[in-house]
Amino acid sequence: MNKETRTLLWLLGALYFAQGLSTGLIGTALYWWLLDANIGLTEDLWSDITFVALLPWGFKFVFGPLSDRFGKYRTSVIVTSIITSTTVILLIGVPTLKSLAVLLFIHSLMKAYGDVITDGWAIALVSKGERGAVQTVTRIGSNTGRFLGGSAMGLLSVYVSWEWCVALISLAMLVPAVIASLGKPKDPPKEVQTTFRETFRILGRMFADKRNLAAAAVALLAYVHAITMNLVIPWLKSLGFTRIEGMVFMGAGVFTYVLGAIWGNKLTNAWKDNRKVAFFLGTVVLSGAYVLAGDYMATVSIICPDRVFNLVIVAAIIGVADGIYAVTLGTIFMDVAKGITKTKAQTTVYAVFMALISLSLLTIFPKLGSYMWDDIHTPVAVMLGGVCQLLVLIPLWGVKLER
């Protein structure tokens, strides 16, 4: 691995770490702070606020043509890092929930655009054999940041002021801008830039091929197991787990996710000539892990003296499998994008599939799960989520990859 690739990996890791910090802060620590502030936050209001905050991630297919057209990635990273850092520090003085929703929308808009830029950088400049390493670095960075920005800051805010926690996160989010300024990574070559007309012509041809429709189906089914996403925290609360015990659960999940991501990289490298096999194995591991975790969850007792240990076991099982799966998933779609277009509009093509995956993870299946599981015990729901995840394998074999 040459120096330029190492610099790019450091930058990608820092970008995803910064994204994870703000995701954890907004998704976890901010929620607890608003509850403690007694400003009238309800579950329905928080659901509306988070919907507005997540909305820009569905615009990623729009950001793709912008990045493919202008190609100034390094400048874009510096600007978006500064804006997202600023919007985080402004959380300190937000007077109303409505202004909070507007601020989070702007924050997510810049973060989503920065995410597209990051993906485009990786696709354009990283060789096929190093794509697994890219996915590993970005997944580790994102999940580590989410843990530190969410659970760790949520706990820290109990002992120090919320303002100090937000200021610390805001400062850390400037790290990508520093790396982009000092490391001076190359922008993608001029030949990958394209006009808007060329980009949309490529998109039109893309979905005329049934193999790419199969890839879109895989993207939409990528996170079927997310139907259980909104169940675990209420389940922990029902068992009487404290915030510190919840942090232990999150920490165990993040640590084992890192191990899983490393193993996922090894798996994609072992099957770099046929990444479908690697993704198939990653999916089977994930499905089996959720079934096993659900079965183990059913044995956790409210009065069990080792319940924290049992909780760590559940988090470890899911964390390893999630790490393996995420790396194989991201890598196969880098191959898909390269298979559709060798040079032009690669970022846009990849962004389209990532937008579909975001819908799967953040909207479709979590919402579906909230309607399905009212009368089903959470451990059973987790097991069923694991079994249903195998649905993603149905369209897999029709997907076209880079050769």
C-alpha cells in the first residue's frame, strides 16, 4: 500500500469517525439531554425530529452528480467539515424544538454530501484489492465515533456540563478538515468528471440492465434485520437496565464490531475474484448470529446475577456478525459501481445504491418492525429478523460485478 493510499485511508477513517460522533451525539446523548431539560419532548416529537434529520440521506443520489461534475473533493471535505462542526456547536443555544429540527436538517445535509464525497474518493482512487480495507476502516471509524458520541458522551454529560460535551464533539469533527489540509490527498483524475447530461444518461442505461435491478433489490433488502432496531432499547428498559449497563452493551457491541470488520476484510480478500461468495457468507453469519442472539436473550432474567455478562454476550454475537456483514456489503457495491461504469459517474452510481441501503436501514424496516412486533416477545422478533435477512440472497446471484 503506497503513501497516497495510506493518507486516503486515514482521511476516510477520520471522516467516518466524525460522522459517527455526531450520529451518536444526536441519536443518543441529545435525546437524553432534551428529556432532562424538560422542554416538552415526547416520543412522537422526537420521531418527527429524527425523521427530518435523516431526510437528507435520501438525497445522496442528487449529491452524486454534483461531485462527479466538479470533482473538488478535498475542498468539499474541508467546507463540509467546518459547517457540520459549526451546526453541532450551535446545539448549545437552540431555543425551540422547531429550530432544533432545522439545525439538524442542515447538519445532516452537509454530512450526507460529505459522505458521498468520501465514497467517490474511495471508488476513484482505491484498487480492487484494497476495497475491503476501505470498508473496514470506514466501518470501524463510524461505529467507534457513534459509541463515543452517543453512549460515552451521554454518560459524561451526567458528570460534566452538556455544553462541554458538545464543544468537545464539535472540535473533534474538524479533524477531517485538518487531515485534508495537511495530508493534501489527490482529487480524482479529470477523466472521471462528467457533465450532468452524461451522468443521467449513464443512470438511464444502468436500470435498463436487469442485473442492476437485482443489485437495487439487494440494496433495499440489505437491512431486513433492522426490523428489530427499535426493540432492543425498550427491551433493556423493561429488564431494568441502567444507563451505565446500556453503555456496557454498546461498548461490547462496538469492540466486537471492530473484530468483525477486520474478519470481513479478510473474507473479501479471500474471495476478491467473486465477492458474491463473500457477501453470501457474511449474510449467513449475520442471520445465524441474530437467531443465536435471540435465543440467548430469551434466557436473560431480570434477577439473574450475571445479567450484564449475558448482555455482553448478546452484544458480542451481534457485533461480530454486523462487522463482517457491513464490510462484505459495502465492498460488493463498490464492485457493482465499477461494473456499471469504469470511469464516468461512478460516485453517482454508488450513491444511488447507498441511498437505497439508507432507506432500508433507517426508514423502511425499522418502521415496519414497529408495527409488526407489538404482540411478539423481543427475543423471538430478533430471531425472526435473522431468518428474514436471508431474503437478500434471492436477488444476489443476478447482480453484475466488475470483472
